[in-house]
Amino acid sequence: MVPGLIPQKDGSFAISIELPEGKISAEILKALARLAEEGAFVHPTTAQKVMILGLANEETAVKALRDLEEAGARIRKSGKSLQPRTCVGLPWCKLALQETFPLALAIYEAFPQEELPHKFKIGVAGCPACCSWANVLDLGFVGVRGGFKVYLGGKGGYKTKEGLYLTKVETIEEALDLTRRILDLFKARGAKKKRFATVVSKMSPEELAEALRISTT
């Protein structure tokens, strides 16, 4: 199977485009328009990706894949990448307290292939309104004055759980360093097919801070 092609139950193929900053270039839009004109179905997902569905056969799908890559699209070729969901942040939102695109892109590029016990969702929000749902994801960065509050162990679905606020970071470097430690904790203590919320629920805030080497003073 060609990496980047997703077989469907009806025999067709799909392609998933990752948008680490939530932005789509003119070149990618043109490529998507051509695919739609040729009969594909373009679906913006709730995870801030774009799915191209209804590619009739492998030959058609491979051609679509090549066209999208030539247009500059980032194609999801494994389930191991960590693409944050993000709002627009500064300067585009009047409520925003922080820029979101630089942090979201830095996370995406820093952790391209992570072997984790289960899926791990990250959000970046420009303010506490959390339009990107950052406070109910496995790891959320919520913009405040002077940096980002960090929330751990949230999850959506039918049993929604708000993440635990643990600390604040002031720079992208601090955010990436903490993300690395959080992922390592999930690898060390997580169980297969169990979300990070399970790990967080079994540890006190003090134990989490110690495990992640976060100062609480």
C-alpha cells in the first residue's frame, strides 16, 4: 500500500491532509478544487484536517496524492504524528492573548513519529475561551498574559473531562520540553488503548509535578 492512502470499506481510497496551523494555501485549495471537480468529496474534519474521500481506485488515489504533495500539502502517512488543533490567536482574534500558530507548528515538527499507548490529542488556544477545546484534550496550551497555562488529561466524547491545570510556560522552548516529558510519562505509565486521562487520574497533582520535574514553589 502506498503510504498516505487510506483504504475504505467500499473499495475506494481516502487521503488525510494535516494542517498544523489550521491554514490552507492557495495552491492546496486549487488542488482540492480540481479533485472535487473530478468527483472526490472534500471533508474538513473536527480534528482540523482535510479528508479527500471517494477516490475510486488506487491509480486515481495515487495521482491525487502526488498532486496534493506537489501543491505543498502535508499528507498524513501514519497515525503517529501529533497535529495540534488550534484557534487563530493573535493578531486575528480580539480575545486572544497569545499567538497560536508558532507553537502549534513547533509541536507538529518536533514530534513527527511517536509510539504511544493510544491516541494523544493536543490543543493550542489563544485565550481561556478555548475555541480549540485545548482544556478538554490530552494536552492543552491555553494562552494567558505572559505565556500559556498547561492542562493535562482532558478528553471529549460522551464522558467529557476537563484537563488538570498544572503549570504555566512562557516560551515555545519550555512548551516543547514539557511536551517531551509528558509524552515520556505516557509511554512509561500508559496502558494500551487507554487515554492519557487514565494516567492523570491515578496520580495526585504533586505526583504529576514530581514525575514531570515541575517546580510547584
